[in-house]
Amino acid sequence: MNTEQIAWFGSIFTLGAAAGGLGAMLLNDLIGRKISIMVSAVPSTVGYIVMGAAQVTWMLHLGRFLTGIAGGMTAASIPVYISEISHPKVRGALGSCPQVTAVFGALSLYVLGLVLPWRWLAVVGEFPALLMLLLLCFMPDSPRYLVSCGQRDKALKALEWLRGPNSEFTTEFSRIEFSISSQGKIQWSDLKIPFYYKPILISTLMRFLQQMTGITPILVFLEPIFLKTDVFLEPKYDAALVGIIRLMSVGIAATLMDKAGRKALLYASGFLMFLSTLTMNMYSHNSHCPSGNLTGTMLTQDPAGASAFHAITLIPLISTMVFIFGYAMGWGPITWLLMSEILPLGARGITSGLCVVVSWLTAFVLTHVFMHVVEAYGLFVPFLFFSVVCVVNIIFTAVCVPETRNRSLEEIENYFRTGRKFTILDG
């Protein structure tokens, strides 16, 4: 592939994800969160089949686009579904699970990529989607969604299954009914009310800023970045190492989410990403980075390693690991979690899809432009931009993001409705 083909292959997934987010805007409220997730298994499976059987480049692009559609649908539906079925005391940990499993999946592909041809990787990719489809058959739909659809008895039964028959699920159910009865279907005129526009703006801007940190192009073009910065190990092994670091960091985030709070992790995350991107900017600005077609360079590179080890080449490897660690402990999982927590129920299905569309369209632009900018100006330009964005993220967290730790979804809705502190006590 040439640079343009590489850019399209890396970025077309995000276009598919944006399309999937648009579909989820309709499906989340039309057929429910659970069924929307199950439907995503169709484009996922078909996409991997197309990639595994690809004979020409456009088949690879089509497969990436279809798997992107599935990714966009699940990105809009899974966080909402988890937040609506989780108890407030464990919602942070459970809300981190999508990010944990996504990281585990990426790490699995890195590791399998060391021993399997890429066509077999596509075949392996079909199994998680089919397994998800099977296991979701045994799960109930969201009680909040069922109440909003007027299916009270089914919602009560679902909540009893989720909480256990000996829990105080009837009290929680009464709160859910009261919260839903106090709001209806969102109308365009409602967007001028702070109860709606504040959480929608916060959620959308968080997803936008999450992608503006550069996480998607850095992960997509991880091996070329390592090649350009003369990292001493083979790029594929460096990628697997970063995958391990990423999995460790989301595990830490999952354990701390309900203890340290969301905002503390966002501050730490933004600061670590700022330090790492600034370090990468300074390193790439003051050292020579090879230019030219990356694929051709990688194919002709001496597998035994043509250059000797230099300690300074540890800098880009460590900086990338710190960036991944910082992102995965804060701005990675928490943006998904907060989106599903602060959006009002009447707008949750549609707006979660909107957030996904904004997120993945931003990712598409950055991913498509990234390699062209690197070819023209070097790595230091995009990493300087990413470091500035990280500073903006820290400021945004301080000014706009509420702390939702140990708060029920009804308390969070009341916070935006009244404009005051949380006033509904959770038993």
C-alpha cells in the first residue's frame, strides 16, 4: 500500500463507526439497547468474512467499514445498557468493562499477529461477535428502557433478576418510575433547557476531546511510529508490549473508578498524556526520523535489525507506553461511562449515538490526515498539537465535568434539573 491507501485503511473503520452511531441513534430507542447490541453482530461477522476472503484492496476497505459499523453501534449501546442495569456502587467498575475488553481484544490481536497470517486473524475476529450474540440471549433488557416503553411488569421482573429477589429492588424501581414519569420524549424545543443541553454538550465535547488527544491515529499507526522513531525492537513486539501496558492501566482504572472518583482519574490521565506527547514532540523534533513510504520501508527493513541499540531510543517507547497508560486509566473509559451516566433518559438513546458520530468522525479526520502530516512535517507537529489538546482537556475537566461517583442515575438527572448539588439520597 502507498501512503494514501494506508491512510484509508486506517481511517475507514472510523467512517463505519460514525455510520453505526447514526444507526444506534434510531435503534437504541426503537428496539432497545440489548437488541441493538445483538444486531451489531451481523455487520461485524460479515466484515471479518469479507476481509478474510479479500482478493483486492477494496475488499479490505469494505470489511473495515462493516466492522466499523458494528463498532459504532456497540459504542453507542453498550455503555448505556451497562449504566442502566448497574447498581450505583459498582457502576464505575462495570462501566469500565467495555474499555477493558476492548483493550484485551486489541492485545489478543497483537499477540496472535505474531504467529498467525492476517487472513486467519480476520477469521478469529468472528468468534467474539457470535459469542456475544449467544450470551446476550440470557440477559434482560434495561429496566429503565422497559419502563419508558410502558412495560412495567417486565421491567420489575428484569430489575429483580439483576438485583436479586432479597434486595430492595422495589424501592429502586419506584425511583426509576418517578424519574421517568417526570420527563417525556425529548423535543427540539427542550434543547434550550439546561437539564438537556448541559449534559448533552458535556458528553459530546468529552467524546470530541477524547479523540483530539490523538489516541486513534497513534494506535492505528503504532508500528510506523516506532519505525520512524528508531525504537530498537521490532515494531510488532513493541505494539504487543504497549497492549499489555494498556490492559494493566484499564484494570487499575476499573478498581479506582468507584474509589478515587471520575474527576481525579481524568486529571491524572490528562497530565500523563500531556507529559508523554510533549516528550514525543521534543524527541522527534531533535532527532532524525526517516521519511518516505512507510509500508515500503517496513517491507525492506532488515529483519535482524540494521541499527545498533541506543539508550535514547527508549524515549519514544516509554513515552508511548505512558500515553497509553494515561489514556486508558482516565479519558479512555471515563468518557464512555460519563456519557451513559449524565445523559437524561429521554435523550440517552439518541444522544449516545450522536456522541459516537462526533467521536468517530473526529477520529476519521485525524487518522486520515495523520500520516500525510507526518510525511510532510514529521512527527513533532502532530504530537505538539496533541499536547496542547491535553492541556485543554485538563481545563475542561475542572470547569465542566461533574463528579458522579456513588450517585444513582436519578440523582445525576436531578443535579442537572435543579442546577444544585445532588439532592436525592441513595439508600
